[in-house]
Amino acid sequence: MIYFIIYLILVLAVALVSLTKRIGFAESFFIGLFLTPVVGLAIVMKAKDNIQTHHYTMKHTCTVCGNNGDQEENECSNCGNEIEVSFSESNLTPA
């Protein structure tokens, strides 16, 4: 009975490792359960990492006065100079 509990703990550990991988928790749990935790761990470690999604925001700023402009305008409504478009990374989330 103690061996079965240790076996299930090892299978759960393998399934928890899979949370950072593209393979799912349930898939890795059943792989570890039926093919031993060692084989399950090898398969989970071989799986690719989760995809990171980058979110960007566009900021339209005048190069002279620093006024924030509209997306449709090419010139600053305050001073008439060209508006610069910059991108900034705002957040990383697992997909």
C-alpha cells in the first residue's frame, strides 16, 4: 500500500512539472500513471514550453513638445511637428 501511495505522489509530481509545458496536466498524469513516473517525466521534459504572448501598445508622441496625438494624425495638433509612433511591451501571459 505504501508503494502505491509513493507511486501516486511521483505521478502527481510529474503532472505538476507539466504545468509549464504544452502538454496538459491530465495527459501527463495518465502517461506517468500507466508508463511509470520516470517515462512520464522524460516525456514531459521533452515537451515544448508554453508559448509566451507579447502584448504591445502604440503610443503617438510629438518629437518636439511631447504631446500625445491621435492615431489618425501625422502632425501634432499643438505645435505642428511630426508625430512619432513607438511600441511598448505591456504584458507577458502564457497561452
